Amino acid sequence: MLNRMIPGLIPTMLRRRVIVWCILLLLVLTLSLVACAGPTSTPVPTLNSTPASAVFQITELTINPAEVRPGEGVNITANLTNTGDTEGSYTVKLFINNVAEVVSEVTVPAGTTRVLSYSASSEIPGTYIITLGERTEQFVVVEPGKLTEPSNPKSNLAPNFTGVDVVTNETISLAQFKGTIVLLNFVNYGCSASVNQVVSAQLLAIKELREQRDDFIPLSVFCGCCPEYTLRDFAEENDLKWPWVLDTENSIVPKYIDYLREYGYPTLIFIDKDQKIREVTGYSDVSTLSVRIDEMSQ
């Protein structure tokens, strides 16, 4: 019986072996084709595909005024510039004597500058160090008894100064107006709504007086929060045609700081033809301004 089964098994076993060998052959061929094709390609980053980023820089940190009485405030301003190629947010940290007083997020579009503006005050006399980014400046709170009080304005020769007119881009000085009555006005803009209102009203009153008479020259000195282009636009939009100086380097205000402490913003200083200070006041309407110019003209 076994002899009769063997002849039938042999063909069956051969067929199975043939099938197995065919399967192995197909598998080898498939693996060979995959090896020849190589791995699936993926994009390789190049130097030109570096992600865009924001790069920040703080410049022009200024403090006005640099010396105050206890309780009086100072204006702190700086420029925050994004020199990168995409918009980004910067965490502003303002320190006073190494203590963080302000922490805020500021968003700056690529290639633009934001003006940072803050205020500070202290009841305790001493020197206060302001740190913003890598910039450092200071202001001093002076004991009241040690402040130099303004002397009689009528005996004072007005301190000369030089600045750039932000409208005409010309360099001007107070001395060049000798022989003409000068209405020197110190004003601030952009730090608070209440200050903006009174400053705007004062400038418009000066404009109205200037339209009525031409025997004096207004000279505006700005110290504080507004950037140069804001000041220029304000002057041009309101047709305020006289010299406008932005005291960005805090070189003019210290020469008149006693008057600013007394009157705040605006401070008006009437300077006669001999460059002597004849009167110092705060806000004045058109009629009051005209009377004082009349008195100086006599």
C-alpha cells in the first residue's frame, strides 16, 4: 500500500517546493527593486530657509526733568525698535534701583519703532537709577531746603541754547533772535490726556496772538513723550509756523528747570529784545499774552 502512495506524493511535494521557490524569488526581486529606488526623499533645510524672527533694541532712554522735589513726577521715555523681519512681542521691564516697577508686553511690527512712556515719583530724597533693557539713566529727588529757587526773572539773562527745528530741519539758537521779543514756551505732549489738552489750548492761543501781531516770535521747546514725526505733523496740521525744538538730549530743559518745577506744562518765558527774562507764567489766554507783549514793547 505504501508503494502505491509514494508515486502520488512526489508530484505534490515538487509542486509545493516550486511554489515556495517562486514566492522566495518574488520577495527577492521586490526587495531588490526597493533597494534600487532608494529611500523616500525629504526636503532638506537650506541656509535661505531660516525662520523669520523679531529682533528688539531699546534706544534713547531719557528722563525729564532730571531733578525734582519730593512727590514731583518725572517722565521716562525710550524707543523700542524691531529690527527683525517679522512682528513680535517684547516684554518691557523697567527697574528703579533694581526693583521691577513696570512689566508689560509691547507688540512691534517689523522695521518699526514704538515710543515707550512711563512716569515715576518718590517722596524720599535720593538718586534713583532707571534701567530699561541695557539702558540706564537717573533722576534725583532733592530735599526742599537744598533746591535753588528761581531768582528775580527781571534780572536774568536767558540761557542760550541750540536745537534742530523738527519742521524745517534747520539748526536754531535763542541768541539768533536777539533784538526781537521771544515767547519761549516749554510744552509736553503725549504723556497724558489732561496735559495734552492744556498744551494744545496754549499753542492755539499763541497761534491766534501771532495772527494778530508780528512783533514777537514764539519758540516752542518740547520735552517728553512724543516722537519727532508726531511733533512735526502736529505743527503742520495746525499751521503753527514758528520754530519747534524737540529736546531729546535733555540739553535745554535743565537750563530752565526751576521755572518748569514751578509752573509745569506749559511754562511761558517772556524774553525781551536784550535776551533778558522779563516774565514767567503758566497757561495764559490770548488777551493776557497780548498785554504782556505790550508791556515788553514799551
